[in-house]
Amino acid sequence: MPDTLRCGLAALLLLAGLFVLITAVVGVFRLRYALSRIHAAALIDTLGILLMLGGLMLLSGWRLTTLKYAVILFFLWCASPVASHLIGKLEITVNQELNHEMTVEDPAMVEHSREEDD
């Protein structure tokens, strides 16, 4: 693959990843509730990480660095959803006004989660 084409594709992936990550930041600041913020950040963060590291992998070529980027991508794809889940569970457990702030589909589940943590 010619270097110009590879650098062009890498630049497009990096710019697309940057756009996705900026959109996530705007979503986090614009949304009102913590659970909505977590949802926006987690979903867009996953795509942004893929695009950014994909662009870096394409730019570096087939080297040890590419393998390191793949390991980082795997780790972040595993850690980001788990961290989002734990933050969401903490919000449900701590926020006593959750039923008043937003529509809760199953209030018994919220109470069950609070009783589990006590």
C-alpha cells in the first residue's frame, strides 16, 4: 500500500475518532442525569477508541507497536463497559432521588440493588 494512501486513511480514521470523542464530551456535558451521561460516554467512547487506535495502527504499519496498540484496544474495550456498569450501579445505590429525577422502569430492582449493598 503506498505511503500516501496509508497516511490518508490513517488521518481519516484519526479525525473520525476525534469527532466521535468530542461528541462524547459534548454529550456528557449536555445530558442532565448521571445514567444518561454514562450511557453516552460508554457507547461513543468505544467507537472513538476503535477509530483512534485503528488510525494509529494503520500509521505505524506491521511492527511491535501495532501489537501494543491492539493490546491497549483490547484492554480498553474490556475495561470501559465494566467501569461504566460500576459507576451506574453506584449512582443507583447512592442517589435516593432517582425515582423523582427520571423514569425508573422497575423500582423494585433499584430497591433490591440498595439492599444488596447494605
